[in-house]
Amino acid sequence: MSRVTEIRAVARTTAATTGRPAYTGVQSLPPRRIKIIGVPLDLGAARRGVDMGPSAVRVAGLEARLEALGHEVKDGGNIGVAIAETKPAGQENARYLKEITETCTQAAQAVLRSLEEGLTPVVLGGDHSVAAGTVSGVAEFYRRDNKKIGLIWIDAHSDINTPESSPSGNVHGMPLAALLGLGPEPLANILGFSPKVVPENTVLIGVRDIDATEKENIRRAGITEVYTMRDIDERGMRTVMEEALRAAGRGTAGYHVSLDMDWIDPEDAPGVGTPVRGGATYREAHLAMEIIADHGRMLSFEIVEVNPVIDERNRTADLAVELISSAFGKKIL
């Protein structure tokens, strides 16, 4: 018996014994055809281990959970990634930039092919530099029809450093800068065009650890929709998400959702690449995903920075699967 069949059988038994309908996980939104793409990239970060993130999320049952919601799911396997120990790091202010660009280019092409086949890409990272590839593929697909896309960047960090401003030289702190056309140039020009998104349709949610140089880059880029954890604390997740989705969706075909698991507080998500205290709670995170599902304009999704090496019994990967399920329509009732 498949895991999906098991879930539905349990639901039927529950309904028969209690006399009330049991929640099967099947959602009321139209089912999607989903393509899972793993990008086990860890060259962009100082701490190793996020290359095992895609495997951890798969082990946590992603495919079965999505199928239980009524979606058709195909796993496209992993994009090939260079091994750090076999390559020179390159320039200190953007280490492994060449290899990261090559991987992100492959990811962009895989995402583009998925959309051409009518599939919704779900990308599993890896460190957050994978977003430079994911968003490039989505933007190119809609650019061919003269359409823009929005970007929902959910992260403890703004990831808008450039090689000139980065205090660490870690490229996972640069993908948003690349997508907005600030650099580094090889990442910014994946698939031959830049920028991939415009600032008025780019939204940051839940940031709480921003370098001084990044604050200047946010202003220089022209991003105005930046919601810090203080905004969420004071105004509530619903208000923040409703405003964010309106901004990302204004004049666009829809939006890509890029979710870094370090957005969530380490109490609930301990196994992440760069943990920062004071993040979103378990329920706040689910509410954000549920609101995204309610709006129905998500074009693609990625989840990054799951690090099984420092996780506790795969808790963070389990939560990642739960959040992806909520973003794709799972509801409490």
C-alpha cells in the first residue's frame, strides 16, 4: 500500500468510527502538476551540510504529502554540483562564484523546462544562492510573453550583498542582489538578461539580521516592501502577508516564493545553515503559507538552507514538508 493510499484509508476509517468527515489532507484548490528539483548546493555558505537538505526533505515524505492533497508529483532528481574540495575557491569576496553560477544555470534551465511542460517547480536547496537560478528560470518563462514576475523573499537575511559589500565572501548572501541586477555579474546574467525582478514587485518578509552594507543596497535597489520581524510582531502576520502579496502581484503574472528555513525561530527549526534567534513561530509560518495558498497566484516555490547535520531527528525537514504542504493548499478543516 502506498503512503498516499494509507493516509486516505486512515481518514476513511476515522470517518466511519466517529460519524463525522475526517480531514484527508485533500484541498479545495485546483490540483497542480508538480516537479520536484533538488539542488544540493553548499558552495555558497561557510557551514557545510545543506547539500543534504534535498535528501532530508524527501525522506520527510514530501512527495506523498503533496500527492495526498490531490497533486500529481514528479521527482526530477538532483542538479549536479561541484565538490568544494575539488575546486579552487577563487576570489575571497565571492568564493566558488564560477561553480555556483554553473549550478544555478542548470537549475534555471530545469525550472524553465518544467514550466514549459506545464509543471509547477518545487526546488529543494541547498544554500540560498540556488535562488539566483530558480528565479532566473521562472522570469525567463514569463518574459517570453512580456510578463513580469513578483518575488516573495522569506528569510532572516536580506541576501543582497555584492562582492564589494560582503563581509564574508559567501555567495549565499548575494542572490537577491544578483536577481535585482546589482551583481555579481555572472549570477546576475544567468540566461542572458538582467534584472530578473524589479524592486516594486520584490518583497522581503521576516528579516532580522541585515548587514550595514545591505541596508544601503536595499535603498540603492529601490525596494520599499521590507517587513522585519518587528513589523510582524506589531502588525500581525496576516496584515503583513496580505500587503506583501498585493505588492508582489501588482502587474505581474504571479510570484515566486523563496523560503529560507532560517526565517523560522531556531526553537522550531534548529537545523538551518545560519540560525538567528527571534524568528517566526510554528503557527506564524503556517499562516503565511496558508495565505499564499489562498491567494492562488504562486508560480513556483523553493525551500532552502535545511541542514541535517545540525538538525534534531529531522525536525527541520519535517517542518519544511509541512510548510510546503500548506503553501500548496493543505488546510486545518
